[in-house]
Amino acid sequence: MTVTDATMNPHPASVDAAMTDVAAAGRKHDAAKRDGRVEALESAKRELQGAVDAARALGAEWGQIGAALGIARGNAYQRFRRKAFGWPSR
């Protein structure tokens, strides 16, 4: 089985666990944003991006990630996709 095959048929329990991690990282990010502490916010941003990347690697879809964060699928894609050509992320 290749890596591509694994993402075509993700294990539901793995994806569910990843969505729990994404939701927790999203809550941590929101709390850091409310607190206004720059260091905590930067750390939370990295943690959230890592959780999203891990979820995508397990085969999670953008709609699932958006639902875990309370945002639309397209917004999740625009915010967390890995950009080509070294473009800065938001």
C-alpha cells in the first residue's frame, strides 16, 4: 500500500482523533488571540498548523477540518493549505 492509497481510505478512528486535536488546537489559538500575548499566539498558530497538517496526512478532508474549527471548508483550505513557491502564510 502506498501513502496515496492510505489517504484514499483513511481509518475513521484516526481521523476522529485528529479532529479532536485540531479542535483543541483551535481553542488554544482562540484563547491566545483573546489574551493578546504575541508569544502564546505564535506558538498556538504553529500548533494549530501542525494539527491540521497531521489530520490531512491521515486523510481528513477540508470539510472535516473546517467543522472541527467552526469555519467553512473553503476557509479552512485557504487558511491552512501549504502554499507553493514559498509564499508567506497568513
